[in-house]
Amino acid sequence: MYTVGDYLLDRLNELGITEIFGVPGDYNLDFLDTIIAHDQLKWIGNANELNAAYMADGYARTRHAAAFVTTFGVGELSAINGLAGSFAENVPVVEIVGSPTSEVQNSEKLVHHTLGDGIFTHFEQAHHSLTAAIAHLTAENAAGEIDRVLSVLLETRRPVYINLPIDVAKAQIEKPSTPLSGQTNLTSPDEQLLETIQKAFLHAERPVVMTGHEIKSFGLEKKVQAFIEKKQTPCNHLKSW
């Protein structure tokens, strides 16, 4: 049987991810079994969730993207500082949070790793300012939501958050029939920025290029280097690429 967990892992592998980091917890154990059973993925356990977030950050800086898994509540809160760093520096990391079953959440039951008030979205809400997209998966929306947030990951080069309830991870789903369509495109604000840069170069007597981390995040190293070499302009960043 092909499941939502399988679908998510296949999409992650499609992004070039071959290792997934994280820490086991009772709300993600079944999903970890799915990871271990996947032919193209390797599970790498960490001592704690913050380490997992930092491992994923480093991995994503050398690969196209990265993913790590925590358990609901205590696990994701432990990792949030590392995820904030990835957000600040445009590092594309997927955080997958194994959470209680849909029935438990919908019934607002009193279970561990919660605040005891029947509200299961406290920690998810805490991630809104630190991620480019959030998905709370159900058996019905899983395929669309997974593709949506991963497309945002590719477009923004910033972290995304996926809440994966135990039962949803095991729900049956159809295999993806087409590849992810997300890609980095120039938007209107970017075009305005290019016009501003062009005007600055035209009016500058001795221009110097000062680049930021976004150059590497968006894979623009070769294009910027070609521009620098063509214009014979001093640049602060070439050797570190």
C-alpha cells in the first residue's frame, strides 16, 4: 500500500534529499519506519532536535534542500532556534512534525506534549514567523498540501513546516504522476530591484559589488561571477563561493 508518508518521502527525494535527520518520538515512530524502509533515503538520528535542525541547515547549504523530523510539541520547540537561523539566511529546510492522530486532535483530548487545553495548534502557530509555508496534513489534502509547501520551499529558499498526524502518515494515497513544478522565478519586486541596480551602476564612477548569502541560496554564483568578470568590478565574495 502506498501511503501519505511514502508520497512525502518520494517528493523529498525528488528534491535531491538522500538523508533525513531527526529524533524519534512516540508521534513519529511509524513514519520513521517508513523512512528506514525507503530505498533512496537514509535515516540519521541526532542526540536532540536542535542538533537535527542544525544538521539539516548545513546539509541544505551544500545540497538543494534538507529535511528533519521531530515529534509534536517538545521536539519541534527544541528545534525552533535552528529553524529560525535557516529562515534568516534563506536555507531551504523541511521540518516534519509527527503529531497525535486526527481523532485525538479533533476531539481536543488531553494527551502528553500538549498544554492541556485541547488546542493542538499552539506550536504550529509559533512557526508562522519562521517559515515560508505551513501545512497541516489530512488524508484528503495531503498530496496538494505537500506539493504546495515544497513548491514554496523551492521558490523562496526558506524553511517550510509539515504537521503529519500519525494516522495520516499511514493513509493510502496515489503516487505522484508529475514532478514538482516549483522553481525560482523573478517577480515584479525583483524586476524593480534589477532596475535599481542597473541605475546605480550607470551612475557610479567606481562601483563595487557587495553580495549577500542569497546569491548562494538561489544558486546565482555563476551568473554573478560572469557579470563581475564582464564588468571588471571589485567584489567582496567571489573566493567564498
